[in-house]
Amino acid sequence: MDNLIRNYDGSITSNPQELVVPESVEEIQAVLRDKARYPSPVRAMGSYHSLTPCASSNGTMINMSKMTRVMHIDKEAGTFTAQAGLHFIDASKALRAHDPVK
């Protein structure tokens, strides 16, 4: 199976043996537990916008694009918790919706 992935400008490519697009933490846990089906190195990738091969793997790549939920915003503690696939612009929108500028 061809899993060729290119970054945004085509300067970095990767062809992992396995490409997984999980929708839950449990799916990621299953990948990490099944070393026979999902060979290492296992690397998580976001939008693959990097100009370095930091997310590239010839083993298993986990595409986080379906894990984009904002989990918790705590204004008092100054914390923001979200799934790993959330884009910065969407995090910004969530924060603004949570506490709009007056």
C-alpha cells in the first residue's frame, strides 16, 4: 500500500508502512500496543507543515487530523486543553468564543 505523504511545499516526503487516522485516544493506544501490525518508529503528525522531517517515519505515522476537540478551557488557571490535531487558528477561535473581547 502506498502511503506517500508530502509536506505543504513538497520538500519533505515520507512513505510509512502504516498510516493511521485515529478518532480517539483508545485507537492510539491500540496502535502503540500492537507492535507487529504497527512497526516503529511511531510518530504523530499534525498538518505536516514542518520543513524538517520530525514527524516522518518509515514505520507508523499517526495523522492527528480527526482529533480536534477543545477539551477544557480554565480561565482562572490559565489553561487550555485540546486534542493534538487542533489547529492554532481553531484554538484561537475557541478562546475568543469562550471569553470574547469587550
